[in-house]
Amino acid sequence: MSADILRKMGLFGIGIIALTQEKLEEFAQEMIIKGEMNREEGKKFVIEVLSEKDKQLKDIEEKISNKVKEAIENSGIATKKDIQALEKRIENIEKDITVK
């Protein structure tokens, strides 16, 4: 995919995530009409940009997830895993008490 085409789309300014498949297809159609790409290149372009969009969304989701985990760890809030571990310890203590 040519950097010139990306610049024409304004991807550097708005980011790929903001683009919809419909807008990409419209842009590709305009480029085909202008003779700047053929139909096959247009299809390939749309697929590549949508793939990059998915990749960027996954990267953002991962970063957000990591930040949320970090915030919870730093806040001292008990997690579900912490509570389950405490419940298990209480069960074991109750078993020990009833057996004795």
C-alpha cells in the first residue's frame, strides 16, 4: 500500500480506527475512477486497511486492559481471585476446627 494513498486518505491525522469499511470502499472506488489504482488493488487496499484497523483495536484493548489491571493492583482493591483464595482458606480453617 503506497504511503501516498494513505496520506490522501488522511490516515496519519485521524487514524485508521475511525474509518469504516463503507468509507474505505468509497475511497477505493474514487481512486479506481481516477485511475490511481485498479479494482484488484482497491480490494487489496480495503482488506489491508481493515486488517490494520483490527490490529490497532486489539493493541488498544490490550493496553487498556493492562492499565486497568495495573490500576486495580495499585489501588489495593481485592480482586475476585483474592476473594476466592480467602474463601478457600476459610473453608480449610472451618474443616480443621470441625475435625478437632
